[in-house]
Amino acid sequence: MRGTLAHATSPSTIEVLRDALVVVTDGVITNIVQGADADALQSTLHDVTQLAEDSILLPGFVDTHVHPAQVTFAGSGTDRPLLGPTGWLECYTYPAERAWADPTVAAEVSGAVVRRALKHGCTTAVYFGTIHLEGTLKLVDACLEQGLRAVVGKVCMDRCSPADYVESTEASLSDMEAFVQATIAKAEVAHPNGPLVHPALTPRFIPTCSTALLAGLGEIARKYNGSDGGDGGSRANKVFVQSHIAQSADQLAFVEQLHPGQRDAALFDAAGLLTDRCVLAHAMHLDESELQLIARRKSALAFCPLSNVFHTEKPASTLDAPNAWRCGCNVGLATDTAGGYAPSMLHACRTAVIASRCLHKDTTVDWKYAFWLATRGGAAALSMPIGGFEVGNEFDAQLVDPSAGDPPEEAMALGVLEKYVNLGDDRNVAAVWVRGKQV
């Protein structure tokens, strides 16, 4: 393809490549040249797509934390606390997730969620399923069928849960391993040159998981990733870990009640779940020592600005993403639908800027930083070769048409990109590719 490309090279820098020719072979970027070099190379190629003069090719968004089963009530319950008999989990989350006991419901909702992600320029998503094995496998199927790159997990919870929405420790571990094996098999059949969909061990959060369940999940992680936690490189046939961590004051108090003197990060670490394949959502109540532990383990954080503000104590709080990054943690941005009601990563970018500026006075999160978190940051959190246009990266991209918005904009590359982040929506997304395939 030839046209204008733009990507974040750091939290403060956007690089614009004008009149660039990007060559993609078997889904991987093999060359990027500009100007006269592009003319010379193009003369040797048989299939070159000339992008419209006013369009911009961007990396696809990476959404590091989403709950597909919850989208049916998105926009509801934003005034509720996280826990308690009238809280978010009891009144909204668990009823919606119970519905996935019916695989037909799971398949219908999953298909809609994946379609919407791609429509909004999201090319990679990290998905929390439910406790249901067959229902969550329908989510895997939807990702494979529509071509979305994804990390998908079956939720595990064996205590402190509703009587009709809980597992035994043994059944949770058995179904979790069955899910891992089925997902690996499905992904290898769909993409024999390297899977696009990966399984994730998914303890909901510390309060709903016994020590035995956490330890068992740690054993599964070691079984599939190696005793050293992995090499941080290839993700073929590898198993991720995802959960919630230090989300709210009431959650921290609950953990203290169950595990006196211990906190989330240490408990995950003791079970062997803090690895370079671990993504932990929220994290706004972690102290410096916990951030440093997570950094040493090469685990990552999912920054969920909208849900952080909604489902925390007053005054509100949110993750200080720049501080976490300075401590060595990889940080990606997330919509956290339906804790965050908006499925668009553009909305997450805007919320990240507002929440960070209001709640962390010494923090600078502007639109460039937010765009970096939504692309390059998420790619680093998952250790995937995506998020930017470099030789060797896989070609996950979105083509933005500024004239489709309201109002139409002039083609001024960097200026248009800023306006897309601040004003754009799914109408501006003209095309989306994952690993070089238009989806």
C-alpha cells in the first residue's frame, strides 16, 4: 500500500510517514520506503493499492480488557459500587454472565461484540468470558471466524460467589484446562502458521478464588509455558493469565479479610501467576513495591479509565499509567466494557486524558500518550509484534477516512490524527486488516 502512515514511537511522539510504500508479505511488514525509493520499489511490484490522498493508515487498536457477556447491560448501573448486595457484580454482572450457560446466547453476543470491535478499528482484544466452558468457546469461535486477534479466558471462581454462579475447585481447574486445549487446537487449525487467538487462565479476582484454585492455575501455567514462565518471545501455543487487581477500596478490604496482611500482587505471585504472559486490569491501588514486583515479573497492566472512575470509592481514583510505566510496567489501554460503557478505544483515549489530568496533578497524559497506550502500549503488554509500522511487525492496521466524520476535515496528517482521537468514531474507519488480511 502507498499513502500516509502514522504511528506512535513513544508516549510523546507521533511519526508521520508521508508518501510511504509499505510492503506486506504473508501478513508481515517486509519493507517501508518513501519518495524516490518508493517509486523504484513500486515499479517492481504487481499489486499496489494507492490510498486516498486524505486518508491515514494507523495501527489497529489493542483493547487489553473486555467483558463480552456484559455488553447487554452497557450503560447501566454506573452509580453502583463494585461489591455488596446492591453492587455492580450482584445486580448486573452475574445475571448477564449466567445467560452464557446457553451456548446459543453466548454465540450471538460474541459475534456482535467481535463485529463491533473490528468496526471501531480494534484489531486485538483481551476477553474475559464466563465460567461456562462451551459458552466461552463460542467467543473463541467468533474471534476465529471474523479474524480478530484475541486473548480469551474462561472465568474461574470457586468461593464468595452466588450459589447458582460458582464452581467447585476441581471442576474449575478441569474446565480451564479443557478450555486451554480446545482453544489451542481451534487456533492451530485456523492459523497453522501461528495462532491469532490464545487461551488465558482467568481467575476473576482474589476474593472469588481459593488458594487451592490459584495454585492449580499456576500449575497449568507452568505446564503449558514452561517452569521459567516463558521466554517472552513467540506466543505460539502459549497460555496467558488475566485477572483484576487492586480495583477498589472495598475489594482491598475483602482481600484483607480473607488473607490478613497480604495483598493481591503477592498472592498472584505466590501462585505462580505473575508471569510475562499476565495482564492485570485496573491496578489503581497498587503501591510502589507492588508495581516493582509486577515489573520484575514482566507482567502488564490494563488501564481502564472509565470504569476506574465509576466503580471506585469517593473521591474517585484511576491508575497513574505514566508512573506505572516509569516503574517498569508495560501498560495498555482498555475499554472494560461494560464496566466502561463505551466500546470504542477512541473513547477510552479521551477518558484516559481527562481522568489522568483530573486525578493525578503531576501526570501528563495527552492525546499522543493515550494513542500510544491504545496501540504500542497494548502490543507491549501482550508482547506481540504489532502496534506500529516496522519491518518484522505483523500488519494489523486501520484505514481512517477523515471525510466520513462530522464535520469533514482537511488532510493535514498529524492534525487529522489528533482530531480523529478527539472527535472521530467508527464512521471514520474505512477498512481494517489483521495480519495482512482485510477483515
